[in-house]
Amino acid sequence: MAVMALPDQPWPTGDVERPEPLVARVLAPNASPFTYTGTQTYLVGSEDGLAVIDPGPDDKQHIAALLAAIGDAEIVAIMCTHTHRDHSPAAAPLAEATGAPIVGCGPLVINTDEPRLDAAFDRTYAPDRVLADGESVSAPGWTLTAIATPGHTSNHLCFALEESGAVFTGDHVMGWSTSIIVPPDGDMGHYLESLALLYERKQDKVYYPAHGPAVTKPHQLVRSTLGHRRAREKQIGKLLAGGVPAKAGTSRSKSQRSQPSLGLTIEDLVPVMYKGLDERMWPAAGLSVKAHLLDMERRGIVSRSGDIWQTI
């Protein structure tokens, strides 16, 4: 649940930054606790052909900034990593203004009564072409290849810029915070598999996430994230095996420790796993714990009866 502190303002909202020759970046004015300083839209290519990655929210100020940055360049594709409302809604008005096709992830809308930790899904998203894993979009001087990375959402894609070793990671890997995995669509098992897939890509040199700074040591961050998630899983298993007393964090008697655990609820686990976390954030932490438990259940490590979880 730890996140990087926000940088001092002013932020470069609406400005064109160029982290490398083939890549420009424009920050949208939608800062929040879950988007950091806002959504970063990337322009890849040159005047001979540009791709727009994660066009962002349907915000007139942001769309105007993108059109100014695009200028007279031809837009080859408007590409979306996934369909949360801070990523894809600007695709439709941008396509209308430029005539460019919308390419990338498949459409997805999930209705849930769970409390949200991130943006809701974009119901307006209508791609002209859905990219499968390994399919590419190209123009003179560049090629972007889709990498299927389900986990944060089931339709999440990353895009690898073959010429420079850059990967546009959307919300799958970010330097300012770990990715949010919220069931029912967020899937911890798929997320970990996608992280492992990225870790095996030794050719990648830098990650450009949709939120936060560039990740200049991508393999180190992915390894650390995998380690963190595995440690959380072990912690859950240990707590379920040993049980937690009614008042979380109090010590158990010798007789209690000798008895098998009858199971715990997510509400039992959260205060112990996230000591010091503001209680207002416990529901959010609980969703992350739930994502782990569902993955562990699928793998036969834990079982549940109603709201009670226990080891098998």
C-alpha cells in the first residue's frame, strides 16, 4: 500500500516532454491518489507516423494539448493498454479529430458492487482493431508490439518499442506504486504470471508507465514486486495456519497455539498484515488480500466457507 510522495508542483501538465528521440509524453490534468500526477499519454514516432498510447480521460484541455503536440503528423494508431476511464475515453474524440483508428486492448466493462480503488471502466471504448499478444503496429522508424499482461485487468496490454528497448506498461508496472489488483476482473495469479513474463524479457531497458516516473531499472523493480507479492502470500498462509485472536495483534495462549485454526476472515487478516495503516484504508487493503486468497484457493492452498478462509 506504500506509494511515492507527489513531486512539488507545478507539474508539467499539458507540456510536451521527450524522454527519448522516438517518444514524447503529455501529462493529463487528472491527478488523484490513484493516478499520481495524472495519466501520461505517449506519442511514439515522428511526423512520418505517430502512435498515441493511452490517450487518457475525455478532457478538452488534454485533447487540445495532444492535438497541439501532434501537429501535422499522421496518426497511425490510437493505442490503449486497458479500458479504465483514466486511460481510454479520449480515444474516441481523438479519432474523430484525426481520422486515426483505435487499436489495442479489447473492450471490457465490469459491473461490481465492490468498493473501487481505481477508475471505473470506459463504456465508450470501441476499437477498430484488437491486438493479440505479439501483434504489431508500425510506421517508418518504429514498431510497437503488444505484450498480453492480464492481471490489473483481464484485457491489459503493454507495448514494446522494438527500436529502443522501451516498454509502455500502462498500469501493469509503475514506479510510484504497485499495481492495484481488484477482483472480480483483477486477478493476482494472472498478474504474477505477467510479471514473470516481463522479467524474462531481458531486452527491455526502460518502462514508461501511464502514471509516475520512468522505470530505469525495470528488471530490478519486477523482481522486487514479485518478491513482495510472494511474501504477502506466505504471510497469509502463516496467519491462516496459526490463527489470529479476536483482537488482532494480541498474543495467543499456549493452548490456543496448539489448536488448529478454524479459519479467519479478511477483516481478521488486514489489521495484522497492514500494521500502522490508516483504518480508512483497510477496505482497500482487504481487496488486495482477497485477490491473493482467490489465487491461493484456485491453486488448492486455501479454502473458504462463507467469509471464513483456512488452509487446506
